[in-house]
Amino acid sequence: MALGTAAAPFELRFDAGRICLDLLATTHPDERLHSVDVLRAWVTGSGLVPAGTPLDHADATWPPAFRELRDQIDRLVRGRPGSGVSTYDFALARVNDLARTAPPAPRAVRDPEDGLVRRLETPPGCAALLAVVARDAVDLLTDPAARAALRQCEGDNCPIVYLDTSRGRRRRWCSSEICGNRERVARHRRRAALARP
């Protein structure tokens, strides 16, 4: 999924390759998780819950909880383990703690066309949804191949970290349509400026 997949005014992105990395992208270019409505859109757009899952019970405590998890994941993705107690160790302990909660229980139910669709047993709580993201971070950080595929976008002032699953591992930007397009436009302008007499 890419820019605009969720409600357009929120400009949420889902192109980093992992749910935990998509959560990190909610800081760029500005803070995105500033309200319950935006968080609901992110939770649905990221695939944490099936489309149509009611999230009316989400309250003002949810965005700060997701922002705190995002900060801890960011420390782990960008940092390296060191010796002694550090912010890295605190972040690791916090993510592991959040991952302990049971994630939402899915079930298969019939849809009107007699197929099967995924639904949740009960409306998910904040802790259960945080657990899904924290578990995704644990899986990412403990998988050497996935960890080796982590890349920082080469776009100007773009802090987004993504999982490079491209053939040959040559992906340079978080999104070819966004940062890649900006780079191509800038390159074209530089060439045009050099060609002028």
C-alpha cells in the first residue's frame, strides 16, 4: 500500500515493507499520529485489523501508546546494541514487554458471496494491537536477512527506513513515486540548468 491508502487528509504511508516500519513512517514529514481518528485510519490501513473492524472504543490514550512504541522501535532499528544499560536496552525491554500481550484473535467467517473473510473475535484493545506491531519488530530485528535488507531512504531529508526486497537489493528510495520522483525532477532541473547558455 502507498500514500493515500487510508483517509486522504491523513496522508498515511504503508510502503516500508513491514508494519513496524510503517509505524516509523508516521513521523514524516510531520507527526501523523496526533489524533484518535488518524490512529484508527492507520490501524485499518496497515492491516492490523480487517477492513470494517469497529474501533469506536479507541480513546485518547491510544495515540500516545503507539507513539511511544514507535520511538522504541526507532531506537532499535537505527541503533546498535552496546555494553551496559542504555537507551537501546530500555527500548529492547519495552518492545519485548509489549510483545507479550496476546494479539487479536482472528476467525474465518462466511461473507455474502459464500466465501470466507477474516474477522476478529472481539474488538481489539490497544495492548493487543501494540503487541502485533511489537511482535513484527521482534521478528524483523531477530531475522538476520531482514535486518540486512533495512535501508534508509536516499531522498533529501527523508528519514524513512524500509525493507529492500527488490531484485538485486538496489532500491534507493522509500517510494519511487514520492522520493524517487522528487530526485528525478531535481536531476532533470540540474541538467536543464547546465544546458542553458
